[in-house]
Amino acid sequence: MDSTEKVVDTTNPLYQLLEKQATEFELFGQRLKSEIQNSYEFIKLQTSKQIINSHTDQTMTSNEQTNLKPVQIISNHVISTNEELRRKELESMKARIEELETDSIIKSQDIEKQK
């Protein structure tokens, strides 16, 4: 063994803690990525439904539009607002995932350096 090689003591509590945290962090990142993908697919589906509905709404006659109940108008507004909130949450989650992935890479590199 030359002087540049370091011996890693796998029984060292700090090493074990770092390994455990790195594993947990990686699993967390995978779960978060999966949840974001599911949310993205859901939002995409909702958006296409909304586009279809808005196209259908545009083809209504003015007579049909006057027969809309206030509850329908309000629910359409709430759906639109919820989708906007989900879009913003998704963007925020994507940014957070990028931060977490960067942190994970840094921690993995630190662990490799300690080895």
C-alpha cells in the first residue's frame, strides 16, 4: 500500500452514519422524483381535459351559457386556480430536487474522499 491510499474503517461510527445518510438521501430523492413525475402526469392530464372543456365551452351558444349555474362557474374557476397552484408547486419541487441532487453528489464525493 502506498502513501496515497487510505484505509477506510467501516466500523467507524461517522463512516456508518454518512453511509446511512447517503442511502436515505438517495432513496428520498428517488421517491421525490417519482412523486413529481406522477404530479406532472396528473397536471398534464388535467390540462388536456381543461383544454377540451374550454373548447367545448367555446362552442356553446349564448343561450346555453346563460343557463350555467353559478356553482358551475365557481367550480370552473376553482379548478383553474388549483391547476395554477399545482403548476407552481411542481416548479418549486423541481428546483428543490435539483438542489437535493447537487447536495447528494457533493455528499457522495465527500464520502468517496473519506474512503
